[in-house]
Amino acid sequence: MNALNSQTFQINQILNIKQLVEITGLSRATIYSLLDPKSKYYDASFPQQIHLTSHRVGWVAHEVNTWIAQKISNRGIAAN
């Protein structure tokens, strides 16, 4: 029996794009816009992808969780 659910993060767990979409609630296109410095939606604080192979990327679950926690803590602060 697996006691872990989709909201449980392991220290070195790697998320694929489908999991990242599910966890953040953001679309795939939005995620890639947040990563693109040329996009008006670029967010330097968004976790950078890591290259697993020549055709696969992933995101460190802990970094994603930290980014979400930061967004939650900033929700009462007016955006500049």
C-alpha cells in the first residue's frame, strides 16, 4: 500500500510536465512562458527545468513546492 499521494513531495523527486501542470494548476503553455526570458510572463523565480535526457526535462519537486509556498505567502502583498 502506497501512503504517498500526489501532494507529497520527496526531497529529490522529479516532476514531469504533466505533474507540474496538475500541481501548479497552470497550463503547459503558461509554464513555458514563465520560463522564457523573452515572454512578457517571464518569472525568474519559477523553478528551472533540468535536462534528464536529450528529449526529457523535469522539475525538482522541492523547488516547485517552495515556489508555490512563496506565492501563497505573497498573496496579500500588492504586485509592483
